[in-house]
Amino acid sequence: MNRTLSLLVPMLFAAAVVAQEPTESIARGFDARAAFGLVHADDGTPLAIGHDYKASFRHGAMQFVPALGTAAPTNRPLSFRLGTIARGRAVLHDADAAAAPEPVMHDGVVTWSRSGILERYEARADGVAQSFVLAAHPGGAGDLVVRGTVESAFVPRQREDGSLCFADEIGGVTIGGVTGIDANGVHCPGELRWQSGELELRLPGAFVDDAAYPLVLDPLFGTTVLYGGSSFDDGEVDVAYEAGSDTYLVVWARVFSNADHDVRAQRLDGSGAPIAGAISVTSAAGIERRPSVGSVRVRQKYFVAWEEGPAFLGPFDIRGRTIDPGGAASGAVVDIGVGIDNDTSCAVSGVRSPTSGDDVLVAWSSNPSGITTRLLAIAANGSVTPSAPNVVATPGGGFGGEPDSLRLSRGRTPSSVSLLAIGRSSTISSVVVLDYSGNALATGGVFGSGPIGVDGAGGTFVVAWDISGCTCQSFVWSGSALTQGPVVQVPGSTSCRRPDVAFVGDRFLVTWEEQTATPFDNEIRGLAVLPDCSVCGQGFTVPTIARPNQRAPRLAPRFSGGDSLSTDGLLVWEETASTLPFQGSVVGQRFGAMLGTPPVTLSAGCGNGGTAGTNGPFSPGNAGFRMTLTGGSPVAPVALLLLGLGDPPLVCGCPLTVSVATEAIVPNLGSASYLFPVPCDAAFLGFQMEFQWLLFGAGTTPCPLLQDVAASSRVRLTLSE
């Protein structure tokens, strides 16, 4: 006998049998090793950037800087300056006799015009491709010889493949072999020669005479990394989302040497695919590190802040700049925390109100002053107007009073408050409630130490940290008081390095770095929790992309950038090798808090019964899940929802669900819906059911047994994450 859904649904779930593994909720996406491009340096000159190099173009010369990691005490650049281009005694161009032309940037290529011959440099993922393009036969006789002066700390050695390697035991620069390519695609090997500080690029005279023009002479400048180099070369990653442009911005620090770190960025579209080339956020001399990024909703821009100092041990200042979703640095570098203090550990919070979003809040540790905040107003042209700084927490704990980490909640907060998490290693950590301008409203304690993750919406926040595994705690701001929820241990974690938290619509996603039994082979794990930190669904382990050791996850939910209807976003992290020299990169994948298995239409309806559907995924914890009807008879006064468990259907006009529960609904012009809150319990994964709608008084009788009743399509649902 049928019963109403409100009475029967709890019993249905209680009797559910686990029938499947959880659905993988992460799709592959970004890898910083593939990020490269041609941009403007901080001084406006062309700058080619790739995963393991940067190359500048000034005063007629190219300077190539390999990224060798912290094993290199200083940068080890190699510069090339053109001398002459000649055939035999005929000099086609003498660079020393002519003023150096200005470089021209176009479509990822830098060119200098040399007496009708183009000297070209193209940014590629694996290095800078140098070429000389001859539009017509150059005249003269003999080999075509390009000579240039090379400045490097190392004398090269010739490799068996003809290339030259300028390096020591850490690494350096390789200049690839010479190839000639004519207009018909005919290739001819050339020769690299090194003579007393001068580099010669040669093409055989016979090929030059017989070639179809234009003719290209083409070597490659690339990075050589040997055993001692590239230790954690890309890292300190952060990410933000901006709904107006439907883009993400990933930012990270690139280590060239112990004396030179740069901040880079990469745009991704809403699906997580890279857009165009890499972005140089800052390439100033010295150390720029630990970037943090937030979205500027009204301006459809991003703001990136970072630590900047003259050397690895500082002292540091906090600086930042705006970045367009189109990829340009639209504002000058601005001072945020600059003075006699040592300013470190910055955190940026972007969109914080549904009605405002032309500013960002920045927090940082200022030693000895204390934890400080500033509100930065962002203009349409990217310029920044900072408010006065606020000291919101006094020094204490950690070396010199500086915290291990600072994290600001990122989500949209109608109550216009943010939660600042202060992670410390040698004393209790803490949180601070901040108003819209960054003033302290209340403080609370966190019974743990080390890095902390935090996010929230409205006045509800979730904080994660490490106490013998990942620990979760809720914080609720009522408008006048801060209430701390119980401390909840996250299942499946024994360690919890560098946790992060993201609000994803109606729940929170907690991710962390978990140690494994294998040294240098950590995993990124995650789990969804409700606002009270109770577990929702089952956890997941993120698959590796290229290297086994996963570190430091960071989350950017679409909700945080202004999309209040989405439960997905982007997860980024560091991946490194598990053996020396521990080469690493930054990678990312999309995530979905509730993806579920798509509903399956089992059969079409009959009459004008309409189409059965859902408003979202049938996933654990989806409290807003609804079964819907659209396109039915607009004159039907009653809709009856049938819920079945997969019994063979009755056939009368069309297949009809054998129901175990029903619910009567008053439709609205042929449309109806029924709220069906899904329990937040992974034990129910794999539970299946089907549903169908009957419309009474529909004006048609497709089934002779049911006078004036039409039926919708039949749909099967499978509970999955």
C-alpha cells in the first residue's frame, strides 16, 4: 500500500544498501610546467617567461636566466649580444657599427631588425627559440656565419649532439644545435662553435645558395638542471575566482636562486583550462614570495599581494597590484605594508558583500607592531587607494612574534564580516572577526598550532588545523558575539599539514596534506562537512598529475568570486618529485562538492504529462534537492508524484512506475516540484530509486484504466558524490 513520501523516505534510506564506489569529483586541469609567455617586465621591457627560465631584452641583448632553485646562491644568467652576420668577407650586418634598435613585441615574439635581417626570440615552454630570418639571398659566398658575444660565469662544453652547455654541478644554460629551414620546409643541420668568448652559428654555404627564401637559422636557449638544482622551484600557490569573467587566477612563487624569487600567475577559464600565456606579476630583483590573491567583483579584476625583500632572510615589505582577467597587470605595484617593521605572511580577501566588490581586504604580520589589516579601494583603471592600517592583534607566539600563516575567509558575506585565522607554532592559534573595513570585532582561540584554513559565508565560518590529524571547528558571529562550536576530528587523517577550507553553497570542503608511510610521498585529501563540522559524504584522495609528492592545497570555490549558485571550484597544489633534486611544479584540478550521477530517463511519458527532472545533483547532504515537473498540461489541477524502487513498470499507454510512496501537489500551469532533502551520510551511496508524475484532469486519457490522467517521463536516480 502506498504511503506519503514524508513518512516513508527515512525508512527507505535506512534500508539502503551500499552498491558503488564514490564518483570521482575532480577533473584534470592546470599544470604550471606548461605555462609560458611574452610579457612586459616591471620596467616595461619585453620579458619571456617559462616554467624554468626568464629572459629579458634590453639594449640589443638577450639575457637568459635559468631557474635553478634554492641550491643556487645567486642567479646564473647567460647573455647574448649580436656582433656580425657575414658570408666570407661580405659583412651583412655589424651590430657594433649601428645603434641598437628598440625591440618589437608581437604575438609572443621579440624582434630586432638588423639590416633587413630579423633577429627573433620566441617564448616557448622549453626555452627561448632564437632565429635569424633572411628575407632574400644575402649575397656573398661561403658559410653563413652569425657571431655574437656570450657572457656567462661558465665556460661551455660541447655535447655529442652539437649543443653547448654553460653549467656547473647545479645547472645552467644550454644552447641547442643550429638548424636551417627554408621556405619549402627543407631542413639543413648547421654548427655551433665557441671561440674565445664568441659564439658562432653556421649554415653551409651550399644550403644558403640553394635555399628557397625566406630562410631561417634556428637554435634554442634552454635551462640545464643537474643533480643539485631546482629544489621546490614552483610553490606557495594561491587561487581565486571572478564570476563576471568566469575565470580563475592561479598565483605562485618561482625560485630562480636563493637570491631571486618572482611571482607568476596563470588565468584559467571556468572549466579549469589555461587561457593564453603565463603572467609576470612581479619580476623585481630580490625576493618576491608567498603571494595571495582575491577577486575584485565590481571591477572584474584580481588583486595579488606578496612579500618582497632584498634577500632570503628579509627584511620584507608587503606589496601588491591588480591583474585584469584579460591577463594584464592593470595597476602599478603599490605599497601595502612598508616601513621599519618586518612585514610578512599576507592574506587577501576579495568579494565580501553581494552589494559591493570594488575593494579587497589585506591582512599581514607586522613585526613588532602586530597583525595588521588595510582596506584597498580598486579603481576601474586598476589604481589602488589604501585606507589607514589597523592593528587587530598584538604580537605573541612564533619566532619573533610572527605567525606561521595568516588566512582570510574569502566567501561572500552578507553580514560584511570576515574571519582572520592566525596560525602559530609555539603557542595557541587564534581567530579575529573583522568588520568590512578590517577593524577587529572579536577574537577567539583555536586549540592547535601551525597553518590554519578558513572560509565562510554570512556570519558562519569553518576553521581547520592540525591536532593529531585534521580538526574542524565552527565559528558563528551573531552581530555582537562570537560563538565557537565543538572541536570535531576529521575522519581519515592522522596528520593535517597546510589545510584549506572552501564554502561551496551549503557546506564546506576541507582539504589537507596527509603524510604517508613513504617519505616525500604525501597525498592531498579532502572531505565535505556541514557548517557544524559534521561529516557530509565520504572523503577523497586527489590523484597525482605528474609527480608523487603532493603539498599545500588551496581552494577557490566559485561562490567566493560572486557565483552564489555553484558548488564547484578549483583546487591547486604543489607537486614535487620524491627524490633529489625534488623538482616541483604547481598543478590544479576542478572540484565539485556535489556532482552526482546524472538522472537517467527510463521511458517517455504519455499524453500531455510533461517531463520529469531534478534541480541539482542527487548527492549526500543536498538539502535543497527537488524532483521537478515541467511542460505538463496547464489545466491539470492535481499532480501526483510516484516514487518507486525499481520494480518492473506497469504498461498502460506508457510504462508507469510501481510506487511505494506518493505525494499530491498542486501544479502551476503544468509545472511542479517536491523538496526531497538528501541525508548527509556516505552509507547511502549507491541507493537507487525512480519517480514519475501523474497529472489528473489533464484532458487526455492515454491509459484506458486512468480516465483523464496523463503521465510524465520516468526517471531513475542514483545517490552518488
